[in-house]
Amino acid sequence: MATLVNAETELKYQLTAEHVEPLVAWLNAHAMAVGQKHLENLYFDTEEQELGVQKIGLRIRRWPGGAEQTVKLQGREEGALSARPEYNVPTSASVPDLTRFPAHIWPAGIDPQVITPRLQLQFEVSFQRRFWHVDTADSLLEVALDEGLIKAGGKQEAILELELELKSGNESSLLKWAENLTQHFNLQAGTKSKAQRGYALLETSLSETSLSETSLSEKEV
């Protein structure tokens, strides 16, 4: 059965290498270090990108000892803040199965039985994640520092970002803690998710390939 995270509510910030050492020191002093692990996200869509067009993110996430398939639906985005419905299902498969998610979540035009056999790997994100937990008076927050690479169509792009996620409680607690953090560090709001950045990188790669093939064809003529 799919597990619904009623709405994944998080804040995302883009970092530079200069941020990492002082930020980690600050987090160790103001949050509880949980640990770290290597994660691999594999993002899937049809050749026509029918999911991406509707701002649906579909992935398999792998880590040492486990994996799950996740779908994130279109939600609310305001600067660094995003809130999206999210469903997770444990998996051992190499390709997601949309029929394992609740049938009622899909927007018009998305038929899980039709889409699933047409899914193709689009891009992947491989990264090291460090975790911290923050207990406030009424909420539990998770802070994650991600460092790795997006790979799409033979191109790659570095990721270095900080995510603050509301695990339980009130959104106001998340915003208040983030305000305290940003008083100490000048952080740039991350307005694009890993999936959005992956699609953008893939589009760039496909565009460059198309231009190259057109140029080669003209030369041959």
C-alpha cells in the first residue's frame, strides 16, 4: 500500500562550497545530527514526457539496503517553499509501477495502466545526504544537506543544496526556524526541484544533439 505524506512541505536553498563548513558547524550546534547516506534517484517518464508536462515527478530512490518508488504531484510553490502531495511505495523493481499508487490521485489524461509500460529512464541524481533533526515545541523538522550530480543525456550538473522539511507539526515552525538560519547565512532560494533541474538538463542535451545532427546533415548535403 502507498504511504501518503499528506503534503511534502519543504524549503530548499542553493549553496556554494564556501557555505558547507560553517553551515555544518552551525547545524551541529543547533540541531541533532542523525547521520548520512548515499542516495540514487532515477527519474522516469514517457518518451513524450506526459508526466513532466503536468508537473508530476516520478522516481525510484535507492539507498544501501532499500528502495522505494515515489510520485510527487503538482502543488504550491512560493520562492524557496514548496508543498506537494507525495506517495511512496517500497519496491525492488527497476521501473516504477503506477498501478501501485492510489487510482484517485491521477489527473485527467494519465492512465496508470497505459503509462506504466511506456516509462523510460530520463535522468538520474546521485548524491550524499547528511541529516539533522530539529524538535521545536510543536513540530519535527528534518534538515538535509545534499551534494552530488544530476546526469542526463550525457551531460551532468553539480547539486549542492539544503532542504528543510516539515516532518510533523506546523508550517509556521518550519518558516520560523528557517528565518533563524537565514539570519546567519546568506542563502539563495532554490526555486527548482531536483526533478525540474533534471528535466531542464535533459532538454538542453536533446536540443544540442538536435542542432548537431542538423548541422551534420547540412554539411553532408
